Amino acid sequence: MSPDQAAAYLAEIAYLLRHQGDGHRARAFTRVASLLVRDRPDLEALRKANALESLEGVGSGIARTLAELVDTGRSSYLERLRLDLDKAEHAESAPFELSPLVEMGYRGDLHAHTDWSDGGASVIDMALAAQARGYEYLAITDHSPRITVVNGLGPERLAAQRRLIDQANQELNGVTILQGVEVDINEDGSLDLPDETLAALDIVIASPHVKLRMEPAAMTERMLRAVAHPHVDVIGHPTGRRPGSRAGAQYDFEAVFSCAAERGVVLEIDCDPARMDLSPELARLAASVGCRFSLDSDAHAPDQLLYVDLGIWTARRAGAGQDRIINWLRLAELKEMLE
Ligand SMILES: [Zn+2]
Ligand SMILES: [Zn+2]
């Protein structure tokens, strides 16, 4: 079993543990999954040498799971967790294959933060990390001004960031930085930046962050208005949920997703392990009404770009093929789509 395959199993275990409210153990599994993707250790050799526990963060429990994965290609722990969550749907699902993301055609991440807002790294460091992963492009999508704690960007700072990104693109080789924003969806469905500012960006992600507990009819209106906005390309983490700690917004998902499909607005599968939003179930609904998806890390640091490796199983579970995921587009195709 390749480290990527094993990581996908561990990531799904972490996801299900979060649902059960066991954030502590979920984080332990996520940490090991991240390490497998990053360092690509030889699991077969470690298993033979009885040395799985020599991997950082691997105690006896995770070692048992890894050993079973190496020996049998399956995890009875994961199967038990799936059954616990939803006997009908998850027990049937076939095991999935996972090969390294870029070899599968993934070309770039469209949701990442930098130290211009609440990220921990510079634009250039994020771009270099994307390049190291073999990406063709990376969209920098820092926050809009409304949520002051994240130091969101208004029109002037966005213009300054654009100059820096243009400069960086001249110096970089092989990866292109797109300038975007993660703009807040206000309570009335309007956006937290003026239209002319949004029009100047390469990509606009509109996300709900506050007042997620609005009554469903009002929330539906709010989301429909955001989807209908002429400059919105992607709806970021469409429910705002945090499995195990915060339920997401409730609205008429079918109506909003149908409208998105009609208008060519893409729905995000935010692969941050703390979010996994859309859920596999809602992603399946979105796929059934014709939506396209963006599979993003929502990284706030370079090493978080690998969150997409940990989240891709969601798209598979939803039945969303690669032709439905815009991160498979070449840069020129993507730009044409975003125009
Ligand atoms: Zn967000
Ligand atoms: Zn974000």
C-alpha cells in the first residue's frame, strides 16, 4: 500500500472521529496522514521490520491500523466507523484507489491564505510550496475586511497585493499565482467588497463565515443572492460547518446548488480536515444537480497545501469525476472559465 493510499484511509478515519466528537484522536490521525503524504515512508518495509511505531506520532493504535492496511488493504476500524455514521450508505461503498494528486492531473489549489490576512507565510513562500508540489497555479485568496480579527484586505491593500503578485509572477518559473479573495457573504447576501474591486481579481470565492444559524428561508435567500452575484466564481465552504463542533448553515441546498449549476458558479469542497465542507452527502446532491467543484486546501501555511490529498475521497464518494473538478483544468482553460 502506497503512503498516499494509507493517508486517505487515515484521513477518512479522522473525519469520522471528528463527527463523533473525538477531536483529539482525529487530530492524531490527521497528523500521521499529513506525514505520510509529505515524507512518503516505505510502509511495507516498516511493517516487515515491525517498526511502524518509529513514525512520528504513531502510537500502538495507529500502528495497528497501518499494519492492517499494509497486510490486507483494508481497515476494520474505518469500516466500523463508517457503519456507525450511516449504516445504509457507507457500508456499501467500495474501497477507493488514490494515486498522488498531481499524477492524477490536479493542477492547482484555488483557496489559500497568506500573511496579508490570517495566514502564516508570505505570498512567495506559498507559491514556492505550490511549485514544489508540481502545481501549475495557486490562487491567493485572503479575507475581506469585515472580519477584523483576520486582518482582511480592503480595495487598497488588494491593489498593493496585486502589484506584489505581478512582480512575483515575473520572478517565478513554472507556477502562476492568481490573485483572488475570499469575500464574506453579508447577512443580506451582498458581498463585503465593492463590485469594481471584485472585477479586478482573477477569482472570487464568496464564503459564509458569520451568522450561520440564520433561519433556513432567510439563509436560502442570502446564499441565492451570493450565487447570483456576477463576480462570484466559487462558493467557499458552503455551509461553514466544523464537524464535531459546529453545525453548518441550513438552507434549501437543492435550490441553491441548482442555481449555482445554472449560473456556472462552482461549489468548493474545502479539504481543511476541520471543515470537510461540503460533506460527501451534500457534494453528492450538488453533483446530482450538475454542479462543478473546486477541491481546495484553504491552507494558512505551506504544509497545509496537502489537505487536498486528505480530502479528495469526498469528491469520489460524491461521485464527482475529475471532469467536474475545476482544479483539473489547465491554466489557460481555467482563466477562460473565470472570465
Ligand atoms: Zn473561510
Ligand atoms: Zn479560507
